[in-house]
Amino acid sequence: MGDLFFLLLSAPRRIFRKLFFPFPLIDNAGLKQRVEAIKTSDYSRLKNLISVCNPEEIIKEAYEKCIKVVLPKEEPEVYLLIGFFSPDGFVMNFREKPVICFGLERFKDFSLLRILFAHEYAHFLLNLSCGEVPEEKRLKWLLISEGLATHLSLLAFPDYKLSDHFLFRRDRLNWCQENEPFLREVFCSGKFSSKELMEFYDKGNPDLDIPPRAGKYLGFQAVKRYLGRNRERNIGLLLSDKNLALSLEL
């Protein structure tokens, strides 16, 4: 897999253009100002971290674990990026195919990088899967896809804490477990519009006491129930067929 990994200096400029151009929170002038203000010393901590804990080796190891759970139709390209614009991990279309990207600058350590890779690997597989997601099922797809990604990382790395797989603090996972019926009522009762529920997912809702991203717990439980009903079922079936994944009951 050595040819599939690229650090900042060897990554094609086209991938940075794709990342920068849709950036919604700052205009070109502000972006230029922030880039020009960057100093080499700003990345000294990251440089030291990479020197003692190579993220490329961690991801290669994580990939070997993940393919024991689900083999991909094709090997993923993985881009290790440095830039203030990027989240920790994400999948995007580049050169007409999905690629996995990690923005390294926000990592204080790489203790959860294996889990993050497994999570994004699931999204990579879902991008390659057959079927389409109707507009009216975008919310359900968000919850199911996040549940699948969480479950895949659990299968690949069962020794990590469950809260790590959710990328939650333990208290937030506790809240989800204690309030599963309430979450289901909020997300599945039809009382709220899809737009409102998307906002609840992204930002939470203080009035309802719902923390951000709590809805993924419903997706995770749906996947868990599906796999638990029949041992012959495997997560690869769900990751390869959007229609099957969308048939799960939240």
C-alpha cells in the first residue's frame, strides 16, 4: 500500500483546490491572509509527533485489520494533509472516485487514528456501494451510515472502549444509552422536519437536551439488531448495498 499514501508535499495541487474552493466560512482574501501568516514553527509539535509516531504506518496497520472484516472492491487512496481547513477525517470524491483524507494538524496524538481510519473506511465502502439515496431518506442515511461506520470500527478494533468508536466522551454515550426511546421518538415520530432533525444531529438541541451527533446511536443499534438476528448476516452486505442498509428499522 505504500504508493497509496501521500503527505502534504507530494499531494497533488488539485486535491487542495477541491478542498479550498467550497470552503464556506471564509472568503479568498481572508484565506490568503491566514495562509500567509503560517510559520514553520506553528507545526513543530506536529512534526515532533510524526517523527515518533508515524501516521502512515498506523493507517497501514488499521487497513490490514479492516480488510479482515470487509474486503474493498478496490484499494482506497489515503491522503494525509496538513492545513487548517480540514477536519480530522473525511471521505470526498476526487478524480471521480472516493478517497480517504485526514487533516493532521488538529491531532494532539494518534491514539484514535486506527478507529478514525476504520470509520472513514466504512464511508469509503458506502461511497462505492450500489444503489441511490432518495432525497427524502437523507436523514435516515446519515444515521445508518454513521451507525455502520461505528460498528465496523468496533469489529476491527474490539479492544477499544465503545465510547471511542462513537468518538464520544463516555458521558455522552451514557446519555444515548439511557435515552434511546426518547431519541427514537424525536428522530422517527415525524414531529420534526428533516431540516430540523439535521440541525439536531449537527448541533444538538438545548431545549430538548439532545447533544450533538447523538442520532448516530440509533443507526448503530439498527445495525446491531440486524446482525444479531442471523449469524450468517455480515456487515459487508450492508456496506455494499444502500437499499439494504436503508431498509433497516431505526
